[in-house]
Amino acid sequence: MLPTFSTAAKVRVAITCILFISSACFNIAALWTITHKHRKRSHIRILIINLALADLLITFIVMPLDAVWNVTLQWYAGDLACRILMFLKLVAMYSSAFVTVVISLDRQSAILNPLGIGDAKKKNKTMLSVAWVLSLLLATPQLFVFHTVSRSQPEYFIQCATVGSFQEHWQETMYNMFTFFCLFLIPLLIMVFCYSRILIEISRKMKKAFSSGEIHLRRSYNNIPRARLRTLKMSLVIVLTFIVCWTPYYLLGIWYWFSPEMLTREKVPTSLSHILFLFGLFNTCLDPIIYGLFTIHFRREIRRVCRCTTQGMDDTTSLGTGSFRVSTTAVPIKRAVGTTGGSGKFELEVTGLGLNSGKCDQCRRKVGESFM
């Protein structure tokens, strides 16, 4: 039977468009923030930049391709576009998975074998290069497997598919399983291994601290810097969202590869595959949001405090040529507060001129934020 633009497909296209706009805005905003707000790029920010670029590949290749294809039903772009787009689609998905793996390896190295900033940057650049090269190489078979096929009965229909590329069904299953292993299972095992070692190391240091009685209430897990722990939490959440978002879709894919008749007998509704694929795409929106929750919200809070301060300057304090500092938390602005915590130390220094106008003509912000 020829495919139809069903209600489930219409909903899928609508949600894909929403995810496209959201992911594009969030990831571009994250890139702009990292590249313009931070003069000094730490190695973890370089990783986040690459993750955002990988998510943007999915956003601008996978999402539009999926939406348009569900609307047109057929493939009208020709054989060359069929091969290239299927290749780019897999490159985008590989790169997202492999960059997430690099983040896990970086956090493992930072906790277990801390390196200097220069060494860590060099190591991460090497791992990132390997990740992108592997993404290109592993996606290359798509150029030869996919091609356009057509049929004339009951009506003319052309599609971009793998029909005829494999002589036996088991060969196609082996190719799909190879893709599954490289795209999901191996990255998953590496991530689990890295964070298992990290948790074991943190537990070991905590036990050592308890046994020796060297418990510092203002320290984090005994000799592990707060900034490093905060970055560890951020990367752990990124990894967990990748696993949670994509695991159901790949499990359904395995089911289909080994028992395709289970899906064709209406035992599994078509809408389920739509939902699980969209849930996987949702991961591209979550990555920049997670980064923002751990970092960007502090700068947003600072801007809010700055605006509130400039509006009520005369009623709150007399500036003259002096300055005052407020923390990023909700505290009275008449007193100086230094806030230290899991998010590092963040200070806002405002120097006011021209008090008669009731406005702050010069607002100078100083944010002390570092990633280890």
C-alpha cells in the first residue's frame, strides 16, 4: 500500500516544525553566548560549542528532511540528493552521539586524572577531531546503500530507499545492527563506564574524608573544586537526556529489524513510531536548555538586577563615585554580599553617574565564572 498523509503524520510535521524553531533558537543563542560573552574559552565550553553544532546539524538537516518527506510522501529531489541527504542525516546523528561521548571522557579525565588547562584543551581537540572524522566515515555507506526506486503500479511512485542494495534480508539487518551499535549502543556503554568510574572515585574520596575526619563543610566532596563538580552535574544531565530521549526509539527499531511483521500487523500503532522519533529529536532542544540552567541564568539574573537597580537608584543608595555589589540571589542591594556556592562566585559591580537623571549611565558587570 502507498503511504498517505495521515493525521498522525500531520501531527508529526507540526511538532517537528515547533522543535525546529525551538532547537534553532536555543542552540544559536547558546553558541552566541559562549562565543561573545566569554573571551577565554575553557575546554568544556569548546565541547559545548561542538555539541551545539552537532545539534544544529540535526536541526537543519534531519528535522526539515523528515517534515518535508512526510508531506510529499514521495521523493522528488532525485537520486543524488537522496544519497547526500541520507549521508548528512547519519553524520548529524553520529556527531551528536560522539560529541556526547567526548564530554563523558573529558569529565572522567577531569575527576580521575586532572590535567592542566592546556593539556586538557589539546586532548579534547584530538577527541573532537576523531569524533567528527568517525561521523563522516561511518556515514559513508549511506551514499551507496540509499538510492531512488520507483514503481508504476498501481500508480507511479518514486522513493528514496535501500531496496535492491542487499541481496538477502539478513544483510540489511546486519547493516542496521552495525549502525545501531555505532550510533547508540557503543556510545551508551562508554558513557555508563565513564560515569560509573566517576561515581566510584567520588565515593572513594568521600569515604577517605569520613575516615580521616577531614570534613570541610564549605568544600565539595573533598578536594574536588565546586566549578568542576558543577560542570560534572551539567554533563551528566546532558548524557542522561541523550539516553532517555533516544533509547525508546532505538528499541523500537530493533524490534522492527528482527520482527517487521509485528509492526505491520497493527500490534504497534503507527503513531508510536512518530512519538518516539519526535522524543529523540527533543534532545536537541534540551542540550542548550541544560547548559543555560547551569550557566546562562546567572547572567540573566544579573541583567534583571541591573535593570531594577537603574530604575530605583535614587531610592536605594547614593552612588557618587563609589560602587556597590549585589549577589545573584535575591538579597537587599544596599549591602555588599559575596555569594559562593555550587555555581561559583558571581558579582555585579555598578558605578553610577548622573544621579539627577535617575538612571545608571554606566553599568559595569563583572562575572567570575570558570569551568575546570
